[in-house]
Amino acid sequence: MANSHQRDAKKCSAPGATLRALTGMSYQHFPLILPGVHPLVAPLIMFRLKRRGFSNCRVEVSGGGLVVYADR
């Protein structure tokens, strides 16, 4: 069973999408949908949002990536 779960997790995340989410993320419009981004990046996204002055930050893991919510 663990093998099928690992394969599903690999399908959901793409290294290129994860790198783009960390380096080139625009904080203009929320909710921000990040398809193919690995769930382990969520704490880093939250940290960056807080450092830029956003509040009420939340990141949800969806079937194909992450959905980011924040308020100014």
C-alpha cells in the first residue's frame, strides 16, 4: 500500500513547479493556486507571507498542489 501512496505523491508534485513557487511567487491575488507544488513547501510559503506583512495566512493541500490564502 505504501508504494501506491508514494507514486500518488510523486504525481502531485513537480520539482519545477515547487522551485517556481519559492522563487517567483507573486503575492498580488488570493486565493493563489499553485498546481504541482510539493506540500512540504507550505511552511516556507507561510513564512514568506508573514515576513511581507500578510495576516490570516493559510495553505491548504489540494489534490494537485497547494492553495494559498492571505489577507493584507
